[in-house]
Amino acid sequence: MRSVMLGAALVLGQVALPAAAQPAGAQPALVEQGRYLAVAGDCAGCHGESFKGGEPVATPIGAIHASNITPDRASGIGSWSLGQFSDALRKGRAPEGHLYPAMPYTAYTGLSDIEVQALYSYFMLGVKAVSNRPLANDLPFPFIRAAMAPWDLLFLTEGKPTGAATVHGEQQLRGRLLVETLGHCSACHSPRGTMMQERADRHLAGAMVAGWWAPNITADATGIGGWSDKKLASFLATGHSDLGVAAGEMATVVSRSLSKLTPGDIDAIVAYLRAVPKMVSPKLLRAATVTASPLDIAAIEQPTELSAWQSQLGHGTRQGDVLYQSACASCHGADGNGSAGLVHPSLHLIDSDSTANAATLVQVIAHGVDRTVGARHTFMPPFRSDLDDGQIASLANFVRTEFGGVGSVLTDADVAEILAGKSATPWLIRYAGPLVIAAIVIFVLGLFLLSWKVWRTFTRRLARR
Amino acid sequence: MKQMPEPSQPLGPLTVTRRRVLQALATLVPAMGLATMPLATHALEADDAFLTASRVITGNTTLSAGIARRMMALLVVRIPEFAAKLDDLLKAFRATGGTREEMLSALKDSQVQFALAIAQPWYLGHVGTPSDFVLKDDAVFVTYLEAQSWTKIVHEVPRPTYPGADAGWWDVAPPGVDAPAMPEGIKEWTFHPGGPADIMAPDPKWKAYATAPHASIDAARRAKPGST
Amino acid sequence: MAVYDADVIVVGSGSLGSLAALELARAGKTVVILEAGPMVPDWKITENFRTSARKGNLNAPFGDIPYAPNSYTPGYLDFDADVGWVPGTLRVAGGTSRHWTGVAWRLLPEEMKMRTQFGIGRDWPISYDELEPFYTAAEYQVGVNGADETDYSGLNRGAPYPPRSKPYPLPPEAKPYALQRFQMRAAERGYRVDHAPNVRLSRPYAGRPACIGNNVCNPNCPIGAKHSGLHDLEAAQLAGATLKTGAVVDKLESDAQGRIIAVSFLDPNGVRSRLTARTYVIAAHGFETPKLLLMNGLANRSGMVGKNLMMHPTLSMGFFADEPLWLGRGQYLHGANLQHRLRSDRSKVSGGFYQFMNHNAAPAMAVALFKEGNRIGASLDDELRRRASQYMAIQLLLEDLPDPSNSMSVNPSFRDSLGQPGIRVHYRLKDYAKSALPRTIDDYSNWLQAMNAVPQELPGAHWYNQHHIMGTVIMGSDPSDSVVDKDLRCYGHDNLFLVTTGVFPSVSCVNPTLTGMALAIRAGRHIAKEV
């Protein structure tokens, strides 16, 4: 439905402006290229299907509302020049001030001039102007926009996306554009440092994002090393594979962006990922082959008497095997092997990136999966309202232990924390406010002390004369 | 008619308990020539005897000890002289040996009746008679996952509440079925094969066949128009 | 200015009550839904079904609750009827539609004017055209699969009927192989197979997954692909309605003018509470709604409360085809034959439609084989597989006409743990339905021939009903013979509405729930305007 509406908007948005009214640099011939680049860059992911903005992007510092990037002159970017557009994308500087790096300009900085111009052409000529004024971003002190200047000095290298690897050949070059620049994959898949910058030394090694685990996508065995090119390409294009499915935010990335790329571009992404330096992730020890213990049928089939109605209707059990059978086996099979054809995946290949993958499993149990790729709508229902946190913990523990072959001891509190979706916030960021205030106080005190000392010295000297 | 008959099966692989029993047998009864059909003797673990008998009767060598224990506890109080009859049945199986079919066909009528009394709860998954319309009856649940009626057709028809495949998987011919040719479009609900515009009057001999009393399904099969 | 606990109190959290509550909540009204029974999630019902010793008993997985007995609680329902299959009604959150099969028909315009068109029965005081927008609203709210091109009159006139303002929200589900085979062969004797619209999603919709053929529509879909009242209840709660479970309503207080001023209810321990509202909706299905009115002496100036009980008389039949079909792949039933729905002899012979059952045949075949008792071992297994593969089962649903002698009443010889009485039903099959039997036998004979089949159950040895409960608080424009008016408002009680299939003045032969949902949505919107 939404993709149809977007398509209609795009068609409708092809306003034939008289040549004089077209912004300088915006070229009709580049609009289609710009549209494709916008899909690959997933601008709609933050700025909305119609690009009118307003959607909050959760960050540990606060919600940032993406701006209106339609060509509306009053509330959008209709009055921006090509140069201003380019600076926003590649330098993080908008006409009204610095952009926060929630806008991934540290990735988009890799765009070439012609790509910038194509995007500009698309947004000026191919997108319908919508009047919408998103909420202003009032991030708390000390994260004023001017504070981004020193941050950019430290962490932005213009023209070079963070972590971009050396490439060989056209395909890897194209892949690097799609992964590091447009795809800004490292915005989720790289961990962040003390000042919330992407850690280039752990580029694409995996990170927790709002309670979900964005996995290691380097070619190490603890990343995607065990995936064939074909499987990886298929996963990117459809969100589905027998080694894992795209859920949560990745599901929307697949639906909105990756599934709409050309097969050649998907192959290029795969080729580039193979070229990125391998990162090793911690992994729980796991049996080489997981053979689930044979179903203890008598244990999971507990009869109740007709008169024992409270037991029949009570639904607070914490027994993971019972919960699995009752809530999950109708799709994933009594033995966890999934359904024929594996549309409902086997749970035996639950991977084991330490506690990180437990987070994804908990999120999927709670929220389900909702992913539309073309005509195919994949849907797993959410269970958050049918199971309490302790039950989700028991269920996740059962699945990881019984089918994944790893130890798992999640508690209610763990589940609550995962579902609260807070990303780990570096201490520097969390205490930035008090720290800056302290720094200012110390500086002022220091100034005061210094000037008092100077005054004393001066008056003493005066006194000695 | 296309389905394959269920193959006759010898007893399956030894369980741990049966291995233990065999070792005990070997010391106690050296000369019984049991090599072809390992079976627990009644003198040892009675629940293993029931499990063994159940596996022979149902032809399913994977029946679990847990459910067998549950079922035996229910049958012991419902069938008079249960232990003696079980004993007798196992003796008969031992005496005949060989395949499931060979062992079953050598049973006396009374033994067959007892074997059926064991078979029924294995096939249906409960003992007693359930009521569909009142919450009071003498039925007691035994098993669902090991209820053999569903198990016997599970290759063609998934067990209810468990998954088949993706949405809409059921419009293809079941496994093992050689589907007759049908026109393109038969899967569409708006498709209608040609034919008379409205319902025809029934052929009198088919009407007579439909309304005649038939003593059994086999009798009805024999009486079908065109069958003899 | 009076202060109320809520704008509207809805008694009963089933599909119809919840849909009315949803409309009221959407209109900004405060709504309290009172449900006698508890909340039980779907996964627990799945577990209870699997461990049930009585899988054909639809109420069993929902428990036998001492303070909220259901129609299968021993002694609760005194069922004096010459039809088999006792209607199974539930008292849990989500109501009886937790275990419906999910068939979602519309009435035909003619069927709503039986007296005018055919000289029998009663007319609805509203027309199909007035109800049509609400049929559409219901179909989009719950998600109905349908084939837009179908002529549901069964007359094969080449154009869709009845008229629709919007297409079905979802396409039909897959047609099972078994039905394809039947369709091909039965066509040679002049039979057509059409799609039966239903709520077992063919695609994900409204936060529920598509059906994957778990084949346990009754008693409950394990994955929520089949709609149930629980989904409507959740929607109502999301829209702002408040749910109170364990609230057994037994008293409706009224003033001298007949206005209801309070409901009074008991919790499971017998502790009494009282709530007030501007308007009251009773949505407790076709038995409990009239029972509550009778216990309180309300809405019965016409004497029709509890009377005119209509169920759908049913004939069941089965045979063994000469080829493997393998029922049980897909949903509990698929498709329909509608050719007898609107015959010209409708004034004399009940209209009817056939539904093609699709239960897993293994347990029924096994029960029969053990009863026969003459097979064991491979021959038992072979015969079980042969019969299960060849079996085909068909049901015919027929129309009832309103007759005050068919009725429900209060059964004082049963008392539950709160001291509440049970229900008594008196029902006798009418000639109108019986007159359809000869035609049915002809169809059965034709099908035996078409499938070269062996008979298993000839229709007519027993009559049954479909668990559909209608007519017991009948709607009409004449207060002297009706309980509610065209807006479902009780005659004599301006602020009391009955939202239940019990209001139907005519019932056709088709499953009533979608019609009930349409009435519920219409009532909710109507009440919202005046509250």
C-alpha cells in the first residue's frame, strides 16, 4: 500500500516546472538516477515515505526529528541551492546550522558531485512539495549544534566515509558506494565510541541499537563468513534465508531499500562486504551440531481434569518447553525445525553472538516480524501482550538452549531492559551535561584564581615599591 | 487407488532398557533362542513389557516410555486381569517371533481383543468415551503427539495445530497422489468446469444404492453399481 | 446533572459486543465491557486442545468455570430438541466466536423480506441496502476473504450478487486439492462449487498472520489467522474501552419509565458491584441475552423474549470416493454449493446451501474401525489410510422460520456457584426444513455417482443444528410481536439495546455472524450519536 502511494507521489511529483523556475543544477535527466540513489540511501527511513519529515529518530541523547526534505520553500528545502544541499549531505552543515550525525553525513560524505547533483535533481523536481514543519530538535545542553564543529573536526573526513575499505575492481567499488556511503550500514552495524562516533577499528563488527543486535557483517566466521554469496544476496533482496531473517529495523531496510536495488547492486554489496577487514565477534561455545534432545512427550503433554478449570485456564507458566509448544510450535513445528519450505524458519540455527543475539530473539518474540517485499508480506504475530517478561525470558532460554545449543539464563529484568530499547550510552555522553558544567565552573574558578593571584602579585609588587 | 500399504515391520532398534533386559535374559535364560526377536520378559520391568507390546501392536517403534507408562496406568484399572493378559500376549509374541504381522496373525481371538484394547487408546489418544456436547464423561487424555490415527496419515495430512508449509500450500496434490489432469484455472474460485447448466435428476440405480441399508462398508463396496 | 460510571456499559465481550464498544470508543464515548468469564490467551487454548480427551468438544478447551458455566456445563442447558449437536456457547473474553468456524456470509436482499417475497416468515424492518455499508465495515474491520465475482444467489445469473459498495478486502484462500477433484467430477452432474467468504486470512491483515492450514479452526486458531471475538475485544480496548472480566451480570435496575439505571453484577466470589451508564447494551449471545431479560422481567410486553428460537437445521453426509482426496489439508471447510439457496419454491421448501467439510479424517475413521473391531496390524492401518484418503464430508444448512413454540427459557433447576439459573431450550424441527430432505438425497445420489463413491452416511437418518442461535429477542416494527426495533432498541426501554444474533427476524440458511457484526457496528454508531 505504502509503496503504491509512494509510487503515485513520485509520478505526481514529476512537476514540469518551466526551465526558469528550476533551481540551478537541478536537471530532469538526473531525476531517475537521483530517485534510485535516494532508495539506496534510504532517505525515506528517517524522512518518511513522502520525505516530509517529522518522524523521531531515537538516540541516547534524545529524539531527533528528521527534517522536511521536500521542495516546499517555507518548510522544506525548496530554497536550498545545490551547494547548500551538497554541504548538508557531505559536511553535515545545513543553512540553519550544523546537522546532528543522526543524519549520516559521515557516510554520505562519500558521494560524488554527480551523485549529489542527481539527488538534488530528484528532491527538487521529482518529489512533491509538502508543507510540514517537524518539531524543532531541542537536544539538551551541551549538545548544541555548534558543539558539532569540534566533533566534525575529530570524526568527519570529508570525501571518505567512516571505515571505507580499500577496494579492487568496479564491483567492489560500486559495493563500497552502496554499503559505506549510501547504505550507511555502519550507522547500525558499527559500535560507537565515547563521543558516539562510529568506531572505525570495529567497523561493521556488530552493535546493539535500541535493544536489537545489528550483527557482525564482516566476512569473519563469526560474521557472515559462513554465508554463501547466493544466500547473502537472497537475504538482502528478500529478508529471508535459512540462516536468519530480517526483523525489526532491518526488515524495513529490506522492504524499503534493499529489495528495490538491482541484482547487480546486491551482488556488489556482497562483493564489498567480503573485502572489508574481518572482525572477530565473541561467540558462545556451541556444540558443532545441535541435536535437540528428543521431545519428552509426556512432559509437554500434561493432561488436566475437567474439574481443574483454574489449571486449565491459568496461563502463567514459566516452563519454556510448554510455552514453546503452545505458543510457537503451530508455526515452527513441535521439533523447532520450522515448516515445510522454511517460510517459518527453523530455530535450530539461532546463532550465538553472546548475549547480543538473545536481544534479537527477545525482540522478535515480543514484536514479531512484519516485512513486505514486493507482493510478499511476511508476518509473525507479536507475543508481548500474551506473555509476560518472565515468560518471554523462559521461552527465549528454551529456544537458545534446546535448539541453539547455547547456555541461556535470561531473567525478567533482562527482558524488560531489552524491550525498553535503550542503547548503551557512553558515560561521556550520559554525563555530558554535568561534565561540561563542571568544566566551565572549574575554568571560571581557575580564571578567578589566576586573576586573584595576578592581582595579589600586582598589589604586593606595588606594596614593595 | 494409489496409497501404499503400511509395510510390516520388525521391532526397531534396542532401547537402553531393552539392552539391559536382554543382558539379564542372557544370564537367566540362556537357551531360549531369542536371537531373532528381542523382547522383554514379563518378569522384569512391567512397564517395558507394555511398551514393547504397544510397539508391536501399533507398528510404531518410537513410542515413548513416558506415554506408555501413563497409558498402562489407565488401562490397568479399566481392563480386568490386565497383568495376566499382558503376560499372555507377550508370551504369544515371543513364541511366534518374526515381523509385526506374523506375531499379530498368530494371536487367538481373545488375545486379539486384548491387543485391540491396547491399540485403541494408542490410535485415538484417549481412553474412555468422550462427549462432544457435555463437559462430563469418562474419557481421559493419554497423548496427542503419539496418537497413531493422526500419525498414520501424517505424511499426507499434517497433525492439526502443527504447521504444513506457507499460506495456501494445500492446493497441490498430496504427496504420493498421481493427480488426474485438470484444466488450467481449476485452482481459481471463479473457475467452473463445463457441464449441465443445472442439477441433473439422479440415476435410479445410484439412488437405490445410496438409500439401501448396507451392513458394513465392505458390503457397501461390493454393492456399488458397476463393481461386480 | 447525573454522573455515570460510563457513557455505555456493554454486557458481553464477544465479537458483537466488542464491535459495538469499538464504534462507541472511536466516537469518544466512555465504554465499560463486562465479561462474566476470564481472559485466556490463544496459546493456552491451543495447549488445552492438544491435551483434550474430547477434541470434538468445542467448549472443553475453554474450561468449565463454576461461576460462569457454559452450555456444556452438566445440567446447565436442558436441551429438549429433536436435532443433534448441542449449541456450544462460551463465557470467556472474546465470547463464543473464539470457536466459530469463521464463515462470513451476507444475507440476500430477498432473505431479509421473506414475508413480502415468499409469503412466509417475517421481514426485517430494514433493507439490505441499509445494512450494506455495515456489512462492508465489518468485512474490512475483521478481514474477510471473498471472490467479488460470485453470484451468491446460486442462480448463476452471470453477475455478482448481492450488490457491494466495495470489493472484498482480501482475496480467497487457496482451494484444496480435494475440492478441486470434487468440483471437476460433480460438474458432470450439474453442480457448481463457489467460494464461501470467510475470516481465515489469506494474507496478513490487521496485525494477524495469514492462515497456514493448522486445521483446527474449531475450537480455536492457534495463530490468530482466523478472526475471533478476542481480536474485536483487543481493538475495542486499544480504542479506549475498559474490560472487566469475572463480572457476572444478573440484575438490570430500571426506573418507572423503563429506563435502565444500573447494572449489578457479581464477581467470582459473589461480591456484588453496581455500575451506571447512560445507555446499556446487552451482547450476551442468543441464550444469555434473553435469559438476563427474563430474570429481570424486562422488554417482554410482546411476550416474545426467548421465543422464536431459530437455529440452522443441518443434514450431514459422507462417502468414500474412488480416488485419494486426503481431507484435512487446509481449513476446516472450504467452498459452498449455493444452487438451492434461492430456488423458486422457497416459500415451500427451505433454502439451503452445502458446505464442504475439510476435517482431518483420521480420528473419525479410527473410531469407526475400532467399533467394527475386526482389523488389527497392517490391515487396520491400511484400511485407516484408505478411508481417510477417500473420505468426503458435506453438510447442508437449512433455514428456520420464526415459531414462538421454539424457545429458550430460564432453567431454575440448575444453580451455578453464584446461584444463577441455567437455560432450557425447547425446539422442534419444522416441515419447512424437512421438506428439503428428498432433494438432498437426490444430490447425495448424484455425488455418489460423480465420485464413483461408497456411501458412509446417508443424509436424513439424523438432523442436527449449527450452533447458530437466532430469533430469541426478535426484531420487528410492531412492538406487539417484537422485542427490539430496527435500531436494536428494546421496546419499552429507551436506553437498552440488544446486540446479538438473537434479534434476527429471518435467518436464511447462512452463518449469521457477519450479519450480527454489521448490526453491531450499526448499533454502536447509532448509539454514539444519541449518547
